[in-house]
Amino acid sequence: MAADTPQAGQTPTGKTQTGKASYFHPSLAGKETASGKPAAPRRMTAASRTLPLGAKAQVTNLETGKSVAVTVEDRGPYAKRRIIDVSPKAAEQLDMKEDGVATVQVKPLAVPPKPSAP
């Protein structure tokens, strides 16, 4: 296994996470994210404090069992006790838009390789 590939159930900062998710407001559309890409409410993206930019993760709403795959393009969430912010499209597919917050499991699927030193 490559050194940059997490073992099953592991994130760069520990195990698969369980906690609260929220979603970012559509008014952020077009604003630059930490990845340099504009925020796009209709893409399957997320903001995470622990997963590296470009990482792919599976987010599962533990109440409904619905899951989506997202790409981490931004940092956050900045609200206390939340582990991930998802795009409005991802929130819709997770069936969490009405409540705005859901208890989720975040499992990394792919972590981009670290750039090699020159």
C-alpha cells in the first residue's frame, strides 16, 4: 500500500469521523474556496478541517442511511461541533436540507498524493 493512501477506515488525522454536518448557503456561489475554485452549490463538494483539499469522502446521513461522495474543496466548517459542510446539492441528496444539520459519518475514499520534493 502506498504511504499516502490511508488504511481502510482511516483519515489523515484518525479514524472515520462521526458528527454533525451542515451545508453552506447558496449565497456563497462563485466565491473563491481554499482550493482556488469558485464555490458551486450544484456540485458535490464539501469543506473539512481535517481532510486535505482534493480528497474524496463518503458522507452518510445516519438517520436516513443516504450517502453521497464529495470532493473537499474548502476549509471549514467554522461552527462548533460540526465536522463537515457539504454543498446544497449534497445536502439535498442526503435529505438534510429541511433541518439544515444532520448526524453523519465521513469516510475518506481517496486522498490526493502529497507533492514530491524536488
